[in-house]
Amino acid sequence: MFKWFNRKTTESVAEPEAPKAVIDIRDITRTYEMGEFSLQVLKGISLQIFKGEFVSIMGPSGSGKSTLMNILGALDQPTSGEYFLDGVDVSKLGETTLAGVRNKKIGFVFQSFNLLRRTTALRQVELPLVYGGVSGRSQKAKAALESVGLGQRLDHLPSELSGGQQQRVAIARALVNEPAMILADEPTGNLDSRSGTEVMQIFQQLNRDQGITIVFVTHDPWIARHTKRVVMLRDGKIVADRHVAAPLVAGETERPSEAEELEGVFKEAYYGGAKAEYT
Ligand SMILES: Nc1ncnc2c1ncn2[C@@H]1O[C@H](COP(=O)(O)OP(=O)(O)O)[C@@H](O)[C@H]1O
Ligand SMILES: [Mg+2]
């Protein structure tokens, strides 16, 4: 009896390792000051995103998605609240330190690709490494381009690439510094559905095979169904946050009526019944 008791108390039970939040924001607000007016765009947002998650952020135009993404990407500071990025409290860092954190931890992908017009794919992807003073640049850039299926397009200019391929160059550029996460603001917004699928395939592959954390904004419920979690924003607040039961595999299913199904699920949260808000 005693023996059993002793054993029980001396044996150390290994605690399961707590999952690590890459993003941990607590009661974030953001107010824009415009002369006499001030506009509170984010009204107290708390959100945790863990390593390896693939999250889409949805919400009507003007609901604060880009404002939130800019804060998550350390491009902008919240008016109040806390932000721990990969364990570091970044809400109080100055611009210089913040820029360093940004360069090391975050890869950005934009709706409009933001590629340099007269620069080859390889050079575009090398640039973040140049800024970071990293060595072995061309090899790393080549590997990043290969990982997005553009190993045969190293010397191409943006004008010689399709929209989907250009966005893949931008993804390779985001990846090349081996960031803790990729943030993308409507990355498929300027693409036709085939190129959109191409880009989703890359994101899913990066998330699945390399465990890269991905957060992106989309208006498209069908695209959102390819991610693992959907966070819905409305008027600067999170109104829904749900796991996608069975995320779709990009390119495997044709766009069916399930998109409408999801729209149905989120309709109330997304549109709030006010139809006039979206067109
Ligand atoms: N720099 C800014 N100064 C003033 N108002 C802004 C600024 N950026 C965005 N806003 C306003 O904040 C609101 C939310 O914008 P935004 O975050 O871009 O929304 P979304 O990306 O969801 O469309 C809008 O009303 C927009 O006009
Ligand atoms: Mg926006």
C-alpha cells in the first residue's frame, strides 16, 4: 500500500508539451485618427493561432481584415492590447526592432503580387536574403522556387509568367527566409479560378509537408473551405471562429454547391442579415 503510494508520488509524469501559439493577440484595438475624427476599426480582438494551422479570415469589406493582417504582420501597431508573435511581445517594440522581427518571422503574400517588373524570378526571391545579409542566396532562392514548382522558370520576368505563376514567385519570396508563418491578404483575389487552385495547392502543400503556419484573407467561401479554420470578422470583432470539418484538397473537387452550404453556415455571422452590405 505504502509502496504504491510512494511510487506514485516519486514518478514524474511527463506533461504533454503545450502547443505553441505563433500568434497570440489579446484584446487588440486599432483606432485611426483623422483630424477631428477617430475611427475605431478593431474593437477588441483576441485570437490564438498555433504552429501548423491553416486559417482563413473572412468578413465583409471594411470589417477590418487588412487592418488586422497589418498588425499580425507587424507592419502596424495596435492602439491597445497585446501581441505575442512566436513568444515575443511585439506590441511595444520600436520600428527598427519590429522590422527585424518582421523580416525573420513573417512571409507576406499580397493580392497584387508586388513583383518588380524588370527582375527575374530568381532575383526577386533573392532580394529578402540580400536585405537580411544571408549567404548562399541563389541556391536558397532556387530551392524556394523549386518548392513552388517553378524550378524551370528561374530566368523569367513577371511579364513572361501567368498570374498563378507570378503569385507562386511571390510565395517563394515569402518562404525564402524560412519564416514562422505566411500572411496573405486575398492572395487569390486577382486570379482566375484555375490559377487560384494552383496557388491553393501550393499553400496546402507547404502547410501539409513543411508544417508552415498560414493565415490568409479571402472573400471566397469555396477557397476558405480548403483551409482548416475560418475566422469571421464583422465591424472590427470576431463573430465566428470554426474548424472546417473536412478541408477540401485543391484541384480534387470542382466548385460545387457546397460553397453555398458554407455561405449558409456563416451567412448570419458574415452578412448579419444586412444584405445591402455586400454586393
Ligand atoms: N490608414 C487608414 N486611415 C483611416 N482609415 C482607414 C485606414 N485603413 C483602413 N481604414 C478604414 O478602416 C476600415 C477597415 O478597413 P480594412 O481593414 O481595410 O477592411 P477590410 O480589409 O476588411 O476591407 C474601413 O472603414 C477603412 O476605410
Ligand atoms: Mg482588405
